[in-house]
Amino acid sequence: MSNINETLAELMKTDGAKAAAVVDYNSGMLLGGTGSGVDLDLAAGGNTEVVRAKMKTMDMLGLDATIDDILITLTDQFHLIRPTKKLDGLFLYFVLDSAKGNLALARRILQGVEDKLEI
């Protein structure tokens, strides 16, 4: 079991970690965040729209699936969005420096902290 602050601290131990957050995508509200280089309140609202758009598109396509994660690759950063499976309505947001971070490892770490997250 892990609370939001412990979860975020665990994510920030990852090589290349720049920022991390837990977001309620029903409201777009930032429930907790840490790191620098990203306005996490703004990112929470913007990425809420990304998650909602993808879920709406999947529904329109009749896909019977859930989102494991959404990857946005920028020039020098990876932005990972992972809707939580057991805590409906929340997602983890994780920003990595693409030169220092390992994307496969980051995805694995996100899955691990999600499993332990308790609200």
C-alpha cells in the first residue's frame, strides 16, 4: 500500500524523472504532484482531455479494451499517462528526460506503483 506522496516519491527515483502526478480525470483536478519543468495543474487539465478523447474514440469504435498507457514523445521528453485500473477515474502522469530515462523501465515502474497506490 502506498499513498499519493509515497507513490510520487517512488516515481521520482527513476533515472531521468522530471515530474510526476496523480490526477482525477473526472474533474481534471491534480491530486498530488512533484518535480519541475512542467506546470502540473495545467498538465492535469490538458491530459484529462487527452484521456477523455481516447476513451470516447474507443467507445465510438466499439473497442472492448482498456488503456494501459498513453505515450507522448516530445523532442527531449517522454510523457506517460497511465489510467489506474483499480482506482477508477484516476491516472498517473509521468515526465521523463528522454536522454536520461529508459522508457521500458518507466512503464514497468508506473505499473508497479499503480498496484500499490491507495487513496
